[in-house]
Amino acid sequence: MNQFLLIGLGNIGAEYAQTRHNIGFDILDKLANLYQSPWASERYAFYTKFRIKNKIIHAIKPTTYMNLSGKAYRYWLDKLKLSVEDSLVLVDDLALPLSQIRLKPSGSHGGHNGLKHIEEVLNTNTYPRLRFGIGNQFIKGFQVDFVLGKWSNDEIEPVQIGITKAIEAIEATVLTSLPMAMNTFNKK
């Protein structure tokens, strides 16, 4: 297939900008900027389209808020007539160290509400994802504050390096395959 769908998970609104939970949006913003592709407000999402070599890339940032991300994902898969295998969800992950990325073809939602809704809507946990580590340096009971919190000054540089690595992993996935990209980018 010559088309591919990228789904960056996050929450809309200025209060969520540059927060750990919005790393999916941040990765797509940098990627769209790299390919000089502006965003437009469309059904259930901000949408942009660009080419990476011979592939047409459709990218969305759902406007449904995190907990209803599956609604936008399903709509855009159907609209573009793409299979789940021709997509990649970009998501924050507490279980990974800061800025570490992990490509996976499937897996559990791990308590992540965006992934949980996607799983419910698709009726499967088999969909490609790029997990971006946000670390887990929070006091017990303050997970929500941590996830919805902004990056500290010490985290900004590693996060930018991680975003660049995530973009390289996305390009490799689109141009080769998920298994090949996993072999390259899932090394510690």
C-alpha cells in the first residue's frame, strides 16, 4: 500500500500543550513541520498529508480528547480505506525511561485510556504503536498530575532527541516495515 496513517495521541487545548501525555501530538507537529505540511481542522481530528518518498502519509491529532481516541482512529481508517497494518499510533508510556522509544505490533493498553478506547473500538489490541517513554518519576498517587504535567527544564533536551529518534523510526516503518524498524530502533 502506498498510503499510511499516523495517529498521535494527546489532548486538545492550550492547557495540555507540551505535556507528557501529548507527546504523540508533539512528534507529529515536528514531523509535519519537517515536511512543511500545515494542519487543517477536519472531522474528529486535525489532519495533514505529505509524502515520504513514494508513500502518502496521512497524519491526525484527534480532537476527541485522549479517552475517545479510538473514534477518530476508526473514522480515518475507514475514510482512507486503510487497514490497521497501514497505521501507527504514537503514544506516551510511563513504563519506559524518558525518551526511550519502542515499536510494537500489538500489546495491552497498560492502563492508558487512549489505547484502551482504541482497543474497545477496534475490538483488538493488535495495532501498530510507537511508545515514547515519559519516565515515572512521580510520587505515589500523583500519576495523573505527572502525566498531564509539562516537561521539566532538564527533560526538554532529552525529549527533543527522543522526538528526532521517533521520527526516524516512523520514516523507517513507513519505508520498510514495522519488523525491520523494530530491529533497528528497539535496541537499548
